[in-house]
Amino acid sequence: MGKIALRKVGSSYVTTIPSELVQELHLKEGQKFEVTKENGRLVLTPITPESEAVMKAHEKVLQKYRAAFQKLADA
């Protein structure tokens, strides 16, 4: 892969993804990503409709059982 630059646009920062990589990974304009840092590296993970549904369900369970999870953590 080539090198890319980080640019400031308003109060945010943006970069580009090479078109070859976009095509190879079947990414689309407007694609959402989860951004994480692993061992000093920036990691972008595409969010699929399936993974988004799983995360919403996960959040719903966490909210519903937050007190029970806290009791388990304190035990």
C-alpha cells in the first residue's frame, strides 16, 4: 500500500483510502467504520448491517442488565 496524508477539514481530520483497497474490500461511499487503536496502530473495521444489529442488541442487553452485571463485577 502507498502512503496517505492526514488533512484538517474544519474541526475534523480526514484521510483517503486508495481506490484499489476500496474495490478489493467492497467498500461503498458512506460506509461506516469502527475506529480502534491496537499496538499504536489505527484500525478501521467496516461496520456491516449485521454487525450493527449485533452491537445494538448488545447495548440493549447491557442497559437492561447493568445492575446485575455490576453485582457480578463487584463479587
